Amino acid sequence: MDSGDKAIYAQAETLQEITATFIENAVHNMNVFSTDIDFNKLDGEKKAAFAEWHKGMQQAAKVIRRPT
């Protein structure tokens, strides 16, 4: 691998780690929000959206570290 390829690989590796960390932090924040929010004060559409966002972030966190 020449130096140009090594540099591109290093940038891709850094991007992977930054993205994975961002998604994992988002999941953590959604976990905190889930304990703080009063779901009884949200309408059904908002409850469903929150649940979908949380589930999507959890799935993304799992896949980004262990893609199949």
C-alpha cells in the first residue's frame, strides 16, 4: 500500500470511529431522555416517533461496530 492509500485508509478508519462514537453517544442520550420524559404527556404520534428514533439509533450502533 503506498502512502496515498495509507492516508485514505487512515481517514476512513477515523471517520468510522467518529461516526460509531457519535451514534453510541446518541443512544446513551436517548436512554437518558427515556427516563426523563413523561410519555403520558405525548400524543401517540410523538410516542411512536420517539420509540422509532431510539430503536433506529440502537440498531445503527450495533451494525456500525459489527456489520453483517
